[in-house]
Amino acid sequence: MSELESLITIIGLTVITVVTRCFFLIPERELRLPGWVQRGLRYAPLAALAAVVVPELLMSQGQLISTWQDARLYAVPAATAYFFWRRGILGTIVVGMAVLVPLKLLLGW
């Protein structure tokens, strides 16, 4: 890519970012979303989180995990059990890491 192409790309991406982020600020009156859209948007954060986390838990190098010797397979149930027991995010992270790190460092999983 030449310097001119890079500059045009950066300017274009900047314009697209500003326009999309300001889309709801431009109108003078509040935009009303239909009820079905508002209900659907309640699930968007959960869907996005699942789309990021689930492949990370079940795949390695773009392939499904094919062995039981993967530390994630043990850390996830431990962290999930803690979360349902105590409902604390920090404790969930600590428990998950307390299982994951020793398995990775000591057993090389």
C-alpha cells in the first residue's frame, strides 16, 4: 500500500467511525425504536460475549479440542460452579485461573 492509499484508508475509516457513532446524536428529536428491537437488544451483549468466549473454550488452533488434556476443560466447570455457588465475578475469575494456571504450568496442558 502506498502512503496515499494508507492516508485515504485512514481518513475513510475515520469518517465511517464518526458517522456511525454520531448517528443517534444527529437528529433533533429522539428516535423511537420498535418494541421488538428494544427487546432484541437486551440479548445483544450476551450474544456477543458467547460469540467470543465459546470458540475460545472449545477450539484450539481453529480446530475443536480433541483431547481431554486441556486445562480449559477443567477450569471452565470449576469457575462456573463457583459462580453459581457464590454469584461473584472476581471469585469466578480467581477459581478459574487457580485451576487453569497449575494445569498449564505443571502438567504442560
